[in-house]
Amino acid sequence: MTEVLFSRPKSLRDVPFHYCPGCQHGIIHRLAAEVIDELAVGEMTIGVIPVGCAALAYEYFNFDTVEAAHGRAPAVATGVKRVCPDAVVFTYQGDGDLAAIGTAEIVHAAARGEKITTIFVNNAIYGMTGGQMAPTSLVDQVTTTSPYGRKSESAGLPIRVTEMLSVLEGTKFIARVAVNNPVNMTKAKAAIKKAFEIQLSGKGFSLVEVLSTCPTNWGLTALEAVAWLESNLIPYYPLGIIKTVEGAVK
């Protein structure tokens, strides 16, 4: 009898992804799908997907999803959760979406302690719309709208979303992870699972920030992009559990 050691999660459809070579959205999709399978909540899960590179995520997830306007996923998820309180509701958002046009929505959903979960993908740039500077772009980072690098005196400093949200009483679990190597992928999955468990327990808002690469808009190969993330993003956006359900900020 053949023993199956590795297979596609039931919560992922058997279709090709559209993401650029080296993009890590596919990894993050899989981790989320594995968690949903392990928690056996696929039939009660509703994902909210706004504008961005992951706008076609409904093609890949094998459960119900709702499309939201740019930045408005937390507001839509709030409505979904209040209408369907027994559902497992999560948003899947990029940094341009969440930290720019959707700043008000994420802050107030967290402040209200909405019983939803957010997976926040931070690649420090606008991906789908052409590589513009995002609120998370690093100082001196070259983008299509900062060809000489981001200047703090005119554009300010990059926003650390997880630290900002961690001080709100409505947030019960806040973490920052990365998917640059197998060890960190394992930690990322554990954080995503914890975030969903917090929602299932009815304790409040949870968010996991995932540092990710964007080789196309960074102008790097896939391997170069991983090295850039390790050398530049992680030092500015340190990994770890930032806030736990007990209220400890680390």
C-alpha cells in the first residue's frame, strides 16, 4: 500500500496559479489552505479578497470567497461575520491595499475587535499596478514612483503595521512571519493557525503579516529576491509574535 506523504490541500483547487515566477503568494495560499484543512473548517470558511495581485484568489481556494473593493476587505469581512457569526472569515490583503487605501478599514476593524482574521502580505511595493512605492517601501528603495529611492523627508518612514495594530485593545493575536525558507514557512503556518484558532475561540481580531518577495517589481531573480528580503526587509520588519491573546506585546 502506497503511503501519501505530500499532496495538494483539499482547500486548494487543482489549477495553475497566475503569479509571477518567484512570487510567494502561492506558498502563502498553500499554508492558509493547509490550516483550514487541519482545522476542518473548509465548509464554514469565507475569504474576502480585495484588489491586488491576489485578486484572483477565488480561482484557487476551494471554499466561498467574496470580492471587495480596493482596501475595503476588513469592512466587507465585518459585514460577513456579523451576518454569519458561525463562519470563519478572513481577509487576504497586500501592503498597498491594507496599509494605504485600506488603512482606516484595518485600523477600525482591529479597534472594534472584530472576530475576523487578516493575512497581510508585505512585499514593500505595489505589485499588480506596476511597482509603485507603498507605505511599507523601505527608505532608499527604488520603485516606479521613487526612481531615486524613497526619501524619508518627503515620503516619511515605512509603516510597521503589526506594531501599530498591536496597541489596540481589540487585537488578540498579532504576528510577523516570512516564507523565505522552510523553517520560517513552518513558523508562518503555525502563526496563521493560531490566528484562526483565536477567531474560532471568539476572542477578537487577529492578524498575521507575511514578508514576501516581488521579484518582478524589485527587478531581481527569484533567488536574489529572497536574499534581498533577508538582508533588507527582515531587519526593518523583525519576525516574531508581537501580541498574544493574553495581551503581552513582545
